[in-house]
Amino acid sequence: MKKIMLSAMIAVFGIANAQTDAFRGVGDTRYQIGLNLQDGGTGVMTSLDYGLGESFSIGAQAGYLLGAKEIDLLGKPSFGDRFDVKARFNANLGNVLGLPENIDVYPGLNLGLKNFGGHLGARMFFDKGFGLFAEAQFPFAKYNDKDKAYQNLNNQFQMNLGVSFDLSKN
């Protein structure tokens, strides 16, 4: 038991002292890759955010559903139903909220192929250049409200979970 406690304390101390900033501002570049979870399918997503100011960034996101539920008699969803790409705007609020330097919370807006929506995410960095993220996305305005077969894929509430990398040169 003593060895387990000692190992846990060393790990916590190491994580606390090896932290990096979650968002630094102008020129900050964050790349994320992870799992996309939504009703009717699961897939992969990737995003890139670039800092334009002390507390805001712009970026792009792409996703593809690998596993999507088939609807009887309609077959598999097409590539267009499974794929989505979005432009993003984030308000990086970690510093504003007084959070530790290795944590960032970022609400934002996104404009994609399927809808105009919003997102709320958080990143936590453990080491120089590596961290974890979680993000919830939701549509405000769908381009097509007709309840056709696969119209809700990439056009509904989604959760993204994965790893985040610091690609900044500073």
C-alpha cells in the first residue's frame, strides 16, 4: 500500500510540474484528433485552432462517421451523409476565468456543411505539447429540416473526445 501511495504522489507531482499552457494567444496552434459520438453513428474527427488574439482563435474541423446505423431498405449512408467539415471560432477563456495555465475552456461557433452551430470544449495539457480534450457540439440552425433518412448524421448534438497537441513554435 505504501508503494502505491508513493507512486501516486510521484505521478501527481510529475504532472503538476510538467504542465504547459493550454492556450497562449497570438500564433498559438492546437491540433486535436479524437472520437466523435452521436446518435446513429460513431467516427473520427480532427480540428486545428490558430490563436489570433489573447483570448480568441479560428480554425477548421473535419469528421467522418465510420460506424453509422443502416436504415432498412435504404442501405448504407453515403459519403456525403457521413462527412462534415466546419469553420470554427473560439473564445479561449482559461485565462479570463483564472484557471490553471494548463486548462482552457472554449465556447465557440461553427459553420459547417450541415448547419450553423455552437460548441463548448475544454483542454487540459499534461506535458509540453500533449493533452486531452472534450467538446460538445450542437446545431442552432439546420440547413435542411426535412426528416429524411440520414439528414441527422453530423446535424445533431455530438460529443468529441480525444488528444490535443501543441504545434506552436514558441
